[in-house]
Amino acid sequence: MAGHRAFRELTKGFSPERQARVAARADGLKKEMALHELRHARQRSQEELARELKVGQPAVAKLERRTDMYVSNLRRYIEALGGSLEITAHFPEGSVTIANFSELEDAGVQDA
């Protein structure tokens, strides 16, 4: 397409300081994504994910739009993308990984 250039071509003339700021911002954006952005980054379609989760494609679309869901559903979605889910609480004095969600699942109890 006319007028389109690769990102690295756009930043080629930037100063080293500006290139570092751009790289840091890009890294930050990669660490914070909505579910549909994560799926795109992992190069998976809703249809592929639906087959792996044994649900219909509309169920995947609905899950990606939700702002509130069961931890077990989020875990299944992340695992279908090849990852693992950790729940971490951040406090001024440090962070703590919450372990009891896997204990609930192992005991056959539904997440609330």
C-alpha cells in the first residue's frame, strides 16, 4: 500500500534516547492487554480457541467482552492460549501470589 512503512523505518531517524522511550512504551503496552488483544498477539482466532475450549465461537466473543468472570473461565482461556494464570496482589510493601484458587478448583468447588 502506498504511504505505509515498517515501524522500524519510521523510528530509524530517532535519537537513541527517543528510541529507548519508544521501546519502553512498546514493552509496557505488551504487558497490558485486553483478552482479544492477547489472542491476536498469540495469533489465534476465536474459532480456534472455541474448538480448544469446546464452546462455540460466540461464547469466546462474549468472554472477551466481559469485565467480570469466573477465575476458572479466565484460567481455561489463558491455558488454551498456551499460558498459565497467576493471581497476584500488589501492596506498597510487596506483592503476594494468591495460591488458593487452584486449591478450590482441585477440590471441585466453583469459583465465585
